[in-house]
Amino acid sequence: MSLPPLTTAEIVAVGSELLGSTRIDTNSLFLSERLGALGIVLRAKAVVGDDRVDLSAIVSQALSRADLVVCTGGLGPTDDDLTREAVADVLGLALTEDPAIASTRWPA
């Protein structure tokens, strides 16, 4: 069984720092270009602060309109990042930690 092709996408940029005037969301610009190169139509982009309820609502709306939802961060994966939890809430899934991945050291 093959999956239907991805034809539409939405980008959700997450981070309260992106709502101010001192940070530019360059991640979404890069992703827009790459999605277009793949023939995927970008339907919308949203910026949402670090609020689990707001993030869940934006992700839920995006999933209702697009085949693919790409979440990108502001400054990186910080301790207060709620993206995983919000997406798990929307999808009705429980989060589990994989010890092999959790113990991996990523290059700085």
C-alpha cells in the first residue's frame, strides 16, 4: 500500500522570541524554498509563542488543511520547548523516551 503524495504544506514557527522585532524567522524562508523545489504548495505559515495551548491549536488547524505540517523552532531545542508535547496532544499519542537516542551526544 502506498501513501498519497504530499502536495500541500504549512509551516509552524515556534518560539516567543520570533514574535518580537529582534529575531528573523529564517528557518521558514529556507523551508519555503525547499518545499517549493519539491513541488509542494505552501498554504500558510504561522508563528506561535511558547504556549502549549496556542501551539496545539495552530498545529491542529494546520493538520486540517495540509498534507504536511513542518514545525521549526526559534533559537533551537531549549528546555522549555513544548512542541513535542503539543503535537502529541493533538495526535492523541503518548510520548516515550528512547534511551539509545537520549544518550546520543550531538555535535555542538
